[in-house]
Amino acid sequence: MRKLTVTVFLALLLAGSPAAARAVCEAPVPESEWSLVKPLADSALMLGIAQVGDTFVVVGDRGHVLVSEDGGRSWAQKRTPTRVLLTGVWFHDRNLGWAVGHDAVILRTEDGGETWCRVHFAPELERPLMDVWFADPSNGFAVGAYGYLLRSSDGGLSWREEALNLIADASADEEFADDDEFGDEAADDEYADDEENGAWDDDEWLDDDEVAADLHLNRIVSGNGSLFLVAEVGTVFRSDDQGFTWVALNPPYDGSFFGGLTLVDDSLLVFGLRGNMFRSWDGGQSWRGIRLPVDTSLFGGARLADGGVIVVGTAGVMLVSREGDRFRLVQRPDRKALVGAMAAGDGAVIVIGEPGIERVEQRTLAGE
């Protein structure tokens, strides 16, 4: 079951000195490995999106990178020195950014995505990277399958592999509060302590470094001075020191989490397999289950310009909420899977995934 889940997720989503890294960056990449400029590139599978100012950058299939300067109304493809699937992208400012993907590829740009340099590539490892984050222009890390974590302290010019540094279990007692709006009894039935299904095990496996290191680290979520890693086996990790050490959190669910975001009140929303969604107001010490009108897997989301929330997933699902507690369903007629979203400044939302890139207007999200 785990292999099937990982395969589906990867399909959708799916060290050297500074001097040596510069040499790799400046060395010519064979033309056969560069991405191809395609007239319909914005209709290809897209898995990562970033925004800096008025600029959007989207990455995805076959090394495609597309940039929009007009709120997602039009897109220009930029060539990259890779043809592998790109899964995540992060920009520190208007110029400096990084993208990651399969074959442990990491790309770096210094001109807002116009040109890209390949600074890491390890196809022999067969380990895809899923996401990347930088605290400042120098210090950042990338994460991926089987606990793969790479860290850089020179702006992404060189990378070193590290183990996930777990320092302790969560200090507070875990607590689960169901949403009264949907009935206590139903919530208790679904999330009750059940030793047979393992959902509320003592999590002794987290003390086993080999098991913890094997987890797929799916997304990095930042907010309120903390970082969160959403992973499989119902696991979320929190870091309060920019990703150098991590605490294992335990939401009341033992399936995979694929995404998350922080809301306007600094609470944390995580979501994943089969429409499971949870919210925490205390940094992941306690959780409340959020009832949804669908049970499809959820992959990405964004805060809206008005403070609301959108979460997207398989079957063309777009879940819209004013405060992150009660969600209303808006669904694509073609039911194509969506993986990520980012709010535009005028109330519209840019969604990405199986259909490529689409700008969804505010009236559509409102159900008009």
C-alpha cells in the first residue's frame, strides 16, 4: 500500500567545495539534457509554484520553468539545464531562487528565473527531491524521498547530505478535539484510540533513526518563526532553528501528509491522503480534525488575498474556506488533479497540476 501511495504521489509531484560547485555550474551541460521550449508548455504537468512580488514562477514536467509577470495571465517558458521532473521551487527575492526535482537535481537562478544553473545532480541515487527552502541568501536545505536532506551554506552553490536531526518528542501531551459542527460521535469513531490499526501507537519507531530516516519528506511549510516538514506515516516535524534540529509531532492520523500552510492566525493546517485535514493552534502539540465535503487526496494550498484559504487535490478538487474551518467545494469539470495554488493580488488564484497552469477567477471560486 505504501509503495502504491508513494508512486501516485511522485507521479503527481513527481558535496563538494564551493569552488567545485562553481565548476559544475559553469561547465557546459550537453544540449541533449537541456529542457525543450514547447508552445504548450503551460499545459504540461506542473508541480511547484513560487511568488515574489508580482512575479510567479512555476516548475514541472521535463524541466519546464515558466514565468509570469502579469498575475498569471500569460507565461513565458525559460530553458533549464535538465529534462527531469521538477517538483519544488523557492525564491529568496526577485532575483535569487532555486528549483529541485527528480534525480536529486537542484537548479539555481540569479536573474529571476531567466537563466538557470545546475548545481547538484545525482541520478545514480534514484532519490527525488520534493521541496527547497532558504532562510537567507546563503543558508537553506532541500528534502525528498527516503529521508533525503541536502543542506547549503553558500547560497546553493554546494550541497552536503545530512540526516534529519531529531532532538526530542513533542513536549506537550497530544490532544485531539473534533469539530463540534460535525458531531462528536462521528469524530470519535474515526479517530479513536485503536491499537489494531496502529493510529495511536506510542511512536517508538521515531526513536529508531533508520526508520525515521526512511520517511518521505514531502513538503516544507514555513510560518510564525517555525518550519514544518509534512511526511508519510502521519508524521509532521517542527523546527524552531531554521531546519537544523527537528521535533516529531503526532497528528491523529497514520497516513501520508502531502502539504500544509500557515493561516492568518498563525495556526497550522496539514492535509494529505483521502482528504484528511488537521489544524493546530499550538505549533503541533494538539490537533483538530477538519471535516470536508470530499475524501480525495489533497496536495497543496494557499492563503487568499482576503484572508481565506484554498486547498487543492485530485479529481479537480478546490476547497475554499473563509477561516480554514469549514470548506466549500469547487470542482473542475474535467476532474484533472491539482497539486498547488498561489493567490494573485486581484482575488484570482493560480492553480497548477495535471492540466498545467490555470488562472481561476474570483467569481469561479465564489461559485458564480
